[in-house]
Amino acid sequence: MTRRAAVIVVLALATGCGGATKATKRHSDDAIIYLKTSVSDAEVWVNDRFIARIKDLGGGLQLSPGRYRIEIRDDRYHTAYLDLRVENRERRTIPVKLAEVLP
């Protein structure tokens, strides 16, 4: 697996949080992206792969440098899409507003 393909979610595994993907090696050059939204049960998908729920990403989303398509999904809201390019050791907080699906 290449460094670019490595997607790591930093979770508090010691507390038994679910939804983690297979762990890959962490690199000191990885970026950490914090997604802030009021919908804590929303799912985070990176490049069409489920990563975790927002509430389980306390330590942020750890990504190797590169380009990513991030989706924030919840059945009660329209999906939010983020096309990101992350750099070495970047730290970024991204507010995400989800629009409620009307009946």
C-alpha cells in the first residue's frame, strides 16, 4: 500500500469506539483534518470508503498528503461533499453544514 493510499482514522480505540478501518502505518508527515458539524451521527466516507461516524473522530481524520473526496452522510440530511488536497503535516478544521431533507 502506498503512503498516498493510506487513510487512518485516529480514534480512541482504548474506549472501544467502533467504525475503525484497518490500521495502517502512521507517518509524521500526515495531515489531520477536523470535521465540525452538529450532526454527530453522520458518517464520514473518504474516496468511497466508510471511515467512521463524526462522533468517533475525536482525534481527527489522519490523511497522508494528497487529494481526497470526503463525504459526510446522514439519511436525514443531504450529503456534503468536500474535495480536498492536504499537505504534509497540515492541520485544518472544516465546518460542515448539512441541509435537512424536507418531507
